[in-house]
Amino acid sequence: MYSQFVDTGSDGQKGGQDASEQERAFQARIDEGISIEPKDWMPEKYRKTLVRQISQHAHSEIVGMLPEGNWITRAPSLRRKLILLAKVQDEAGHGLYLYSAAETLGASRDDLLDALHDGRAKYSSIFNYPTLTWADIGAIGWLVDGAAIMNQVPLCRCSYGPYARAMVRVCKEESFHQRQGYELLLEMVNGTEEQKAMAQDALNRWWWPSLMMFGPADGDSVHTQQSMAWKIKRHTNDELRQRFIDQTVPQAHYLGLSIPDPDLRWNEETGHYEIGEIDWDEFWNVVNGNGPCNRERLAARRTAYEDGAWVREAARAHAEKRQKRRAAA
Amino acid sequence: MNTREQQQFEYLLRLGDSDLILGQRLSAWLGHAPVLEEEMATGNVALDLVGQARSWLSLAGELEAQGRDADRLAYFRDAFDYRNVLITERPNGDYAYTIMRQFLFDAYHYPLLQQLSGSAHEGIREVAAKSVKEVEYHVRRSSEWVIRMGDGTQESHQRIQAALDDLWMYTGEMLTPDDVDDALLEAGVGADLEQVAWSWHDRVRAVTEEATLTLPDESWMQQGGKQGRHTEHLGYILAEMQHLPRSYPDARW
Ligand SMILES: [Fe+2]
Ligand SMILES: [Fe+2]
């Protein structure tokens, strides 16, 4: 998912006696499934948590443009170039919806971007891995957009109205991206030996980082309970991860690719796949800035923002001049 | 192909290659644009141009009837077989340079497509009629940005003026007819570049005036793109763009 660890500002769920009358009414409303809108009263922690979650998600969309964007100029056919261009452009659109949703909670886009640029805000760890061959573009669509959908479809029913509505639009496009990614790989595995090797290599590199996208294991995820009560998270990390695995393993088999996990096995009794140990050490390192591309990604975003400052300034200055002229006329 | 078909083929390559190379240049901005809305807008224009390129090159391939489709033409021709106008291969530079390059091209592209929408050639007419709607937006957008930058801050004014000065010598080629342009005009298939030039000058004058920019004195104009003599940049563009299909010629993607 694109928001892997959102701090709720609380250690656990608050209810019953400590909660104020207003908070109880708020929770009751959520329990009834009535959506919260920008003008409604909401606990400060709910608002802050949502801003954190939505902005992490928005940042992920924007940073996520980089690993794929760098293949647009190298796409091997005009059709693929168009598909990838449209996809990366969609991700910019997702960022835009999400920043707008965060703005309904009183956050400003500039402040959120500042937090991204100076390293205070997080974005999905997955985008700190490099795209090394064309097959990676397929793997990202299939696995990364696939994992994002797994997380985001339930959020279409989350308690905060603007976020839920943004998710509805986003999910439609993400499922498109996933199909296109899978189709790209299907073409490759039916192609030359070199193409098959590229596809397998891509799966080898992207499999584990994709599983890490769902965030820490439930036992290590302290904020899940509060977020679930607020219905801004509808399933635990491990639940979603398991669903993703169960869905994806057969898809890999259909491609004729093998999952890079010697411990992977099908459990007849539970009806689920079981996987080997996730390398949480790697996960935390990537989260904390030591992934293969963390520095480059952040530097690229910072450079774009700083180099663009004069452009934004010019647009502002021109708009002001216009307004003044109109007022004078 | 007889001479007439050869000329039409050349003409279609010029249309397709200019779109493709400019689309290729623009697409390098994705992820790096000054503001999120511009990621979207640049992506839109790049999408339109690559899409149009695909249509023009398909027509070229059909006309040639040698089994080359749009991809074959895009990925397996070297620089000397490319027919894009030189301005499209200029590097992105800063955002002012990208915007000015776009504006100077759009101001030509739009009246060109308007004319081609009345071409005697059915395929050209159809592609032009579809594309002209897209390019109407391109030219509106790039004009607005030229005005914003020119009449924005001191810095933006300097940057966009510098871009105009630098790109000016690549504008003449678009507006100057050669034998191919003349032959196609005569056949009722191609555009009248004299009229395109009128429209171009009108727009460029009006927009730069509103943008408080100074038009460079008419000076020496670079030529050659339409005949396959390019700048050093095109080789790098093609090396990057064509790398995969050429490295794996048996592969389908
Ligand atoms: Fe997205
Ligand atoms: Fe996506």
C-alpha cells in the first residue's frame, strides 16, 4: 500500500469513559457508516492521522512517477510508449486528487511537499527500488499497482468522504494499470529467451519489495487498531498481504514464472499460500532512507521543485498583474 | 514508388517525425515538471504528439507498401532518414526553453493541420482533422505560458526572452517550402506554407507583444531537418529511443 505506517497519535483505541460526548457521537456516526465531510466536527487526531495517511499516499503517487517515467523515452514500441505515458500521467492525476483531499482537511500542498522534500514525510518504500529493464515496467504495473489496489479498494468505503471519493477514481485507473502491466509481461514471456529471462529477473527483484508494501506485520503495527475503529483502514496489513499473495501466485504461474521463495507452499487446509520470512531488516532500512534509490528519488523531486520555483512565481506574478489591470479598468 | 508517391512518403515522414521527436523530448519532463498540473499538461501534449506520429507513420508505411509499419519506421531508421524539423530536437533546457520551443512549433503546427484537414488525400485529411483539435489546445496552452513568463517576473522574462532568441534561427525551416512542399501543394494534398507562415507570424507577433518580448531581428535560418541533415542531438535521441528494438530485433513487445 502507499501509506505503510501512519501514526495515529495514540497508543490504542480510545472509547468509553475517556472520550468526550462529541467524540462518542463522532464514533457512533462512523459505526453507523455515515461518511464524515470536511465541515463536520472531527477529533484533532482523526484529522491529523488522515492528513498523514492521505499525504503519504499522494507523495507515493508522485515519487512513483520517477522509476517508471525514466522508461518512457525507451519504450520499445509506440503503443507501449503511449500506454506508459498515459500511466505516468495518471499517477500525477492521482497525486493531484489526493493533495486536494488533504487540503479539505486544512493542509496546504506546499507544506505537504516541504515535508516530503526535507524527509519528514514518508512515501511507499517500493519506489526506492530501481527499474533496470523494460520488464520492470510490467512488474510494477502487475505487482505494485496490484498491491495498491488491494489496499485502496477497501478505502473506497473509508469514513472520510473526500478520501473515499478520490479512491473510487484512483482505483478504476489502477486496475487498468495492473492489467496493462500483466499484459506487457505476458507478451514478454511468450517472446524470446532473453525476454523471458528479463521477466523472471524482474519478478525476482520486485516480489519481496511488493510484499513489504503492505507494511509491518500486524504484531508490529501499533496504529492499526485506532485506524480500523475510525474506518480509515479496513483490513490489517497481514490480511491484505495474504490476499495479495493468494491472488498473485497463480498469476505468476500462468506467466510461467517462478516466485523467488523456496519456502512458498500451498496449504490445503487453510486454502492459502504460505511464504518464507520477509526480510524486515531490509524493509526498515529502505523505509529509513537506505534503499537503493532513496537519495536519488528525493533529490529528483527536490530538484524539480526548486528548479520550478521561478515558473510558479512567474504564474503568480502574472495572475496578480492581470487582476490589478482588471481592477483598474 | 513513383516520384509522386516518394514525395508523399517524404511529406508523411516530416509530419510524423516532427511529432515523434517533440513528443519524445516532452516525455522526459514527466516526474520533473515545475508543478503537478504541468506534469499532467506536458504528459497530455506528449501523448497527443506520439499518437499523431503513430498515425502519420502508419500512413507512410501503407503508402510505401514495403511491410514497414509505424514502429518499424520509428525504431529502425537512422538520423539521416529522419525528416523532423530541427526545432523539435532542441534539448529541453529550462521550462522557458521547453515552452518557447513548443509555442514556436504549435504556432506552425496548428495552421498546418487546419490546411491539411482539407487535403485531397483522404488519410491525411482524416488524421489532420483529428489532430487539429488536439493542437488547438496545445497552442492555446503554450501561448498562455509564453505570456505568463514574459509578463511575469524579471527572471521569467529574461529566461523566456533568451529562449526566443536562441530558438529563432530554427523557425525559418518550418515556414520555407522546398520541392516536396511545392509538389504536394500543387497536387492539392499538402499545405500552403505561405499561408501557414502568415498565420504563424500573426500569432507570434501578437503573443510575444502581449508577453512584452522583443522579436529577434530576422537573421540566418538553419535548414536541413526536412531533408535529413540534423543537429548532433538527434543521434542521442534515437540511440535512447531505439535501443531496445535494435538490441533485440527478433523480439516483439
Ligand atoms: Fe496511482
Ligand atoms: Fe497506477
